[in-house]
Amino acid sequence: MQNLRYAAAYYKQVLEESSKMNIYAANGIGVVLAEKGELVKAKDIFSRVLEASTENIECVLINLGHVLLALGKHGEAIRMYEKSSANKSKGSLMVQNYIGYAYFDWAKEAESMEGSKVSERSGC
């Protein structure tokens, strides 16, 4: 945890000393927040970075996808992953893996919810 505090401090210093928003430092703060489990704050930071940027930055889109997936927003996460690889003809294999995992996790969650509905009805 101490190293996360150091990382956050350096990212904040870069942001304070830059005349313009440094998207890489802001992205770094979002990553630190996500690692600390502050997913809603991380989501907000990544969203703000995307709004402030004139381009879709792949790493920010992927990080936002990870946070959305952790929040259980599978469809939104998949859209971020797809958007991150939109500039490439086929998308990177890494991003394709993220998309595959998001669909897998979504199916697992749906199956789990179906199972709980069945057990609620059966009185188990």
C-alpha cells in the first residue's frame, strides 16, 4: 500500500506542475484508485480523461473496461474493450482475450443468478 501512495503522490505532482492535463498521470491515478478498490472513483477519473482527450487512448479505454467489468457492467466493459481496438484492423489479441473473459464472466454471473432463482422457488 505504501508504494501505491508514492505512485499517487508522483502522479499528482505531475498534474500540479503541468500546464495542461497530463493524461498519463491522470490515468495513473485512476489505476492507483482501482488497485485500492475505489472503483467508482477510478471509473470517474478514466471517464474524465477520455472526455478531455481529443483521441481515444487505448490504455485508458482498457482500464475503464476493467473497472466496468469489476463493477459488473459487462456490456459497457465490452464496448470499451472494442472501442480500444477500433483503430486496429482486427484488434490486439490481448483485447480479444479481455472481451472473451467479459462474456465468460457475464455468462457465469447470469448462470449464478438463474441458479439462485431456482433454489428460491424450490425452497432449498
